[in-house]
Amino acid sequence: MAHYSVRSCTWWWFVGLSTLLHVLNNARFTTGQMCAFQDAAALLEFKAGFIDKAGYFSNWNGSTDCCSWQGVTCALGRVVELRINAFFTPGFPIRDTGYAGHFGATLGDLTALQRLKIENVRFNAEIPQSLGKLLNLEHLKLRGAGLLGTIPECLCNLTKIKILDLTENAISVTLPPCASAWKEITAIRLAANQLSGVIPKVLANLSTLMELDIAENGLVGVIPSNFRELQKLEVLSFSGNALSSYIPSTLTEIKSLRIVALDRNRFTGGISSWWYRLENLTDLRLNDNELSGPMFLPEWTEAFAPLRTLYLQNNKFCGSIPETLGNFQGTLTIDLSNNEFTGTIPESLGNNTYGTLILSDNQLSGGFPLSLTRLQTVRINRNNLDELTAIGSVPTDGFNVISELGLGENRLAGPWPTWITELVNLTSLDISSNNISMDLSGTNITGSIPIALEILKTLDYSLNASHNPLNIPIPCGDDFVANVGILDLTETGLTGTLESCFFRSFPLVSSLYLGENQLGGELPSDMPALLNPTTNILDLSNNRFVGRVPRFSELEFLMYLDLLGNSFQFGPL
């Protein structure tokens, strides 16, 4: 009997194990491994409207689990995310993933959907009413989808929505008043649409909003003063609209702001009382407006150090550049170009280590502060700088990092400055259209290299010294090699002939400007072979060259060739 009892227990143990495995196997199908029938049917009907030459939906078929389909994510057997991007398939143009069906007819049946992200598919239709049935939707992204018309009120049903991204469509009306129902929304992106009218005041009711981007539209009027209620807002972008009047000082009450982009509008007035009070501000873009007046910064500005981008170009700011602008230490891009600033350049701007400073097209005078060599890029073209003698000295603490220097079209006069040769990391130099001179006629270039040419040894991108009376002989010497790629010596008083050694001195030049000089003699017959094979620009105009023209047709990439104003004998090119 005992033996029988053991066999009986073993049998019942086996039955119990089989039952448990059967239950677990069934549980697998009810906890997310298999797609719900209604979701699969809705997706297949949605797919039927696509023009899918790229094969994006190749694995969307009724014989497979829809949870395994490309762009589909499931949870507990229900579709919770749908992602479609026409750019996912390389080699196929966007027209090969279009849509010819009725957009959104069945998307509303995906009632568990939390994230809907469709990009670069041109539906050319209005936002479907069926989306209002997606009550669990948290992220709606229909970017570059060819959407027309308005934002329908049915979207106000989406009370769980956190991110609304309708960028790059043709929507013409902004948010409906019922949008105040979005109690959890953090980001609204409506850039690059056809929105018009004023900024809707309902936006100020969205207290959870952290990002608002309505750039590149046709909004007019002012920024509502009740925007001060958006105390969690970090990103505010109205770039490229037609907003006007003053920038409201109430923005200073939004302490969380990190990025403020109000560029390319019609704002007037000054900015002397608000922006430096935003202690978290990293990016301020107010360029291309009608702002005016002086630029004021208090002494305590250094307390707000996170600023990294300051764009104020193309306005009407005047007066001197404040010394305290140098208190924003770190890597900072400052563009104050095309304004009406006067006075000298503050040395304190050199505190902006490794940064970029653009001051072109103002009325600045004086000399060049060598503290600015701590920056990587400095452009001060088209001002009234009139002192070649530098201010201060080149940093010796390892921060002499400047690689691009633009001083063209100023009033600089006198001999070539020695301090330029101390800029050991310089790769691009523009000193064009000044009155910098160096009379070295008769100098043997193969001996001591003139200081004006010594700088070429460090440049590996470009030199524009055009329209200066340098009066130097053409550089030619096997002991002189420069890696510059763009060389512009137009109207600099160059003399002599173009010998083969000149091209060995500049082996990497692809754009060569030698026009308006006093070069003469015959060109080397093998000049096309001596030039960089990628040469695309060659200007030898208005010199004194004679003889036959070499076969420049051998230069495959040559796009511009100017030989006018010489005495060439033209044969086959």
C-alpha cells in the first residue's frame, strides 16, 4: 500500500505541474506577449492607406503578432506606442512613404495608446477627430506630417497629455480655449506652421509647462503679461514671428527660464532692466529686432554665470560695450554685430575663454586687446579700428588659443604688426581693406622670410590680406611651406614672376586670388600640374602676365578662372 501511495503522489504531482505550466502559458498571452485583436485590426487598416515603396511596413501582416511589428510597442497585450518616421529607411525619398488613405480613421481604436510619434509622412489632411478618443495619450508627435486647418477641440479630451509636438505642418490657428484642461502638459511645440493672430492667453493657464516653441509662424501683437504665471517654464521660443512692442519685464519673474529666443521679430525698446536678472539663463537670442539704446549691465552680473549664448546682432544698440560683459566667464558666444556700438573694445571680454566674439559692423575704434586671443574666434570687421599697436600682451598661461581673427575693412595703418606672429594657433586671418604696409621690394625671399609671410606658416585655412599696400615680392622658396587653403593677396603690391617654387610653397591652396598686382612674365607651362588638384578658384586678373595660357582644363574642379587684364596669347585651354 505504501508503494501505491508513492506512485499516486507522483502522478498527482505531475498533473499539478502540467496544470501550472498550462496556466503560465495562458498567462503569457494575457500579459503583453500577444497583441489585442482590435489593435492589430486598427493598425492594419491604418497601414492600408500608406504608399510604402520603402517597405517600412513589410512585417505588418495578420499572421504575426503586432507587438513585433516595426514601430510598435506593447504592454499587457495592448499597443502603447506607435512610431513611424519616413526617414528610417535610407535611400528612399520622402515621397515614397506617403499616405493616400483617410488619416486617423482607426487610430482612435488604439485606446491604450500612450505615445503616438509620426514624422515626415505627408497626410495633407486635418488633425482627425478620432485622436480625441485616445484618453491615455501622453505624447503626441505629428511632425512634418502635412497637417492642415486648426487644432481641434477634441484634443482637449487628452487630459493626460504631456508633450504636444506639431512642428512643421500647415496649421493655421493656435490652441483652443479648452486647452486649459491639459493639467499635466510640459511641452508645446508648434514651430514652422502658419499660425497667425495674437498669442493665446490660455497658455498662461498651463502651469506645468516647461517648454513653449511657436517659432517660425506669423504671430503678431505682444507677449501677454500673464506669462509670469508660467513659473516652471524653461524654454521660450517665439523666433521668426511678427511680435512687436516692448519685451515685457515680467519675464524676469520666471526664474526657471534657461532659453529665451525672441529673435527675428519687431520688438522695440531696450533690454536694460530684465535679462541679467534671470539667474538660470544660458541662451538669449534677441537678434534681428528693432531694439535700441545702451546695453547696461550692473557690477554684480558675475553672480549669473551660466550664460553661454548672447545674440544681439542686427539691432540698433548704441553706446559703449560694458566692461561687465566680461563677467560671464566660461565658453560663451557673443554676437553684437551690425549695431551702433562706439568706443573701444573692453579687455575684460578676454575672460570668455575658448569662446566666440563677433563685433563686426559697428563703430568701434582704438586697437585690438590681446586678451581676446583667449577666444577661439574673433571677428571685428568693418569698424573704425585705427591702432595697429595691440593693447596688453599675448597670454602666456596656455590660453593663447585664437584660431580665427577678422580685422578686415577697418582703418588700420602702418607696418605689419609683430604681435600677429605670436598667435601660434591662428588658422584664418582677414586683414583685408586696411592700410597695412611693408615695403620689401628687392628682398631675397629665399633668405629671411618677411614677417608678413611668416604668419602663413601657421595658417592652415585662409589668409585674406587683400587691398593692403604690402609691396612684397611673390614668396618663392623651398624652405618656405605654408598649408593655407585659401590665399587672397588681391591688390597687395605683389611683384615678380610666378615660378614653380611658389606652388611648392603653397601645396594645399584651392582658392588663389592674386589679381590687381604687378606680377609679370610667363606662367609655368606645367602650372596645372603644380597646382593643388582640387583648385576651384584661380584669379590672376589685372597683372602683367604674357605668353601662352597653360591648359587649365586639366583642373577637374576648377569653377572660376579670371585671366583678364593681362597680355596672354590664348590657345586651347
